[in-house]
Amino acid sequence: MQTGNISCWVVGEGLAGTENQCLGIADALGLVPEVKRVRLRLPWRLLSPYLRCGHPWAFSKEGAAIAPPWPDLVIASGRKSIAAALHIKKQSGGETLIVQVQDPRIDPKHFDLVTVPQHDPARGENVIVTTGALHRVTPEKLGREAQKFPELHKLPAPRIAVMIGGDSRAHRLTEARGATLAAQLKTLAQKNGGMMVTVSRRTPFPCLALLQNTLKDMPNVYFWDGRDANPYFAFLELADWILVTEDSVSMTSEAVSTGKPVYTIPLDGGAKRIDRFHHLLQTQGYTRILPAETTALEKWTYTPPRDTADVAERIKDLLAKRKEQQDE
């Protein structure tokens, strides 16, 4: 089905991680969506998604307007987006296709399609189970991004990309852990070709300083500290190995989409849900835990997941069936 004439809203709470998943689906469908970041009034702000009545009065003027004309497709994610998704479904008379990304914590039957990663429990006839988080990574995008950073091409091969997150609700990048990681990266850089390191807004400053001071005099290391254009996608394209801290489901999912060997860097803390995500990826052959003492990284192969493309194909099928029904 051609999707060029399909109107689409991405509905969310303004959280970058979940919004990015919705935008990834829209990209795969060839759509340029209107992004609606909703704000809820009390009591819906506290009780969504469990309070499923009174939705016409649920939306605060501080957020995006949820009003007709209704789109053909809504891609929503986040607990507070559910009030908007269900409201649109009802007000459109079921004409708008409602896709909910991530476990909605209510029965999936309330939506036309639900996508959840395999480490989340929601299941049903209209539920697509994905390997990890959806994203916007494609070979074409990585190739374009790599051309923007000619200095990276000068690094000796083979190259190691290191994606460092930081503190989250479940994990901590402590100063002690940061010192251990900095020393390990220095050893890997000495024993291999080039190294490309990126940090995030969640990287604690003491750990950032430790990493910079440890690696700053190494000519084969490119360190991105957040001040210039972000070479993250270029790193994914040019790396032979990818190392990712375990706090980020999104970065790990993007890394395994490349088909390259991905090592998980342990942090302090943990959570059952994220631990399950990493355990599944390891048992399925996508990732391995970075050993505490290693100077030689292993090579392995796997067929990369195509989760975002698979979800987009399912949506195309549903849109086509809906159009057939409308034309009858």
C-alpha cells in the first residue's frame, strides 16, 4: 500500500526515547507526522491509563490540542498518551488506526495494534513482539551520517565504538566504575586500531572527566564530549565492534540493528525488566558481556532484527484492509 496520502500523528509526552520509537515507525512508512505532545489535567495525569472516562476534559491547554480533523493513523507511546489515543479512537468512530508503542498496562484490545519488546509481558492477537526498542536507524541514514565526519575515516581500523550512558532509575555509573572503564578502554585502544567514544547527558561529570583525562593523549581515540555535532550514527556505521553501557535499551537496540558484534558494559544496579532484555539478547546471540579483563574483542555474526520495518509492514496491511472496508 502506498502511504504518501496518509495523515499521521505521533502522540506522546515529549520523552525523547519513546517519541523516537514512534518517529522510527513513521520514517519506515515514509510519513512526515505531526507530533502532538500532550499534557493531562488531574485526575487523568495520575490515573492514566486506568481512568478511561471523561477524556474530552482530560487535556490541558499547556499541551498539544487533540481535536479534529482526525488523522488516518496515530502512533502513540507513553502512559499519558493513552488517554489521547483512546479519545481519538472514539471520536473518529474507529476510522483512525491506533498504534500503541510499548506495554500500555491495559488490555491490548483497546488498540488496533500494540508493539512491545520481548522483555515486556503484554501479548495478544494484535500485539507485535519485537527484539528491543524501535528506532530510526537504517543503513541509508548511517551512510549519510558517516560522510559528515571525515575525521573519523582517518582513524586506524579496526575501530571500536563506545556508547556511554550513565545514571538512570535502575543503574549507576559510579566514579569507581568510571575509573575501571577508563582504564579498560585505554588498554583496548592500545591493543587495537581506532576508538570512538561518545557520552550522554546522563554521564556523571566525574566519570566524564576520568574518561577524558585517561584517553586524551591517544592519537587513535576520538572522544565526543557533547559540544559539537553528535557523531553517534557515524560511529555505528564505521565501527567494527560496538560497546554499550547496559543502562540503555535504546542504544543497545540501535547497536544490534547494525549486525555488528555488540558488547554490553556492566554498570552498578539493575532492574528485572532491563536484566531480562539483556539476558534475551545474549542468549539469542546478539550481544555479549564485556569481560572485566580483555584486550582482544571477538567477532561473531547474526541476522540483525528488522523490528521497525516489520511493524511498518503490519501497519500498511491494516491500513489497506481498512481502506478496502471503507470502499465497500
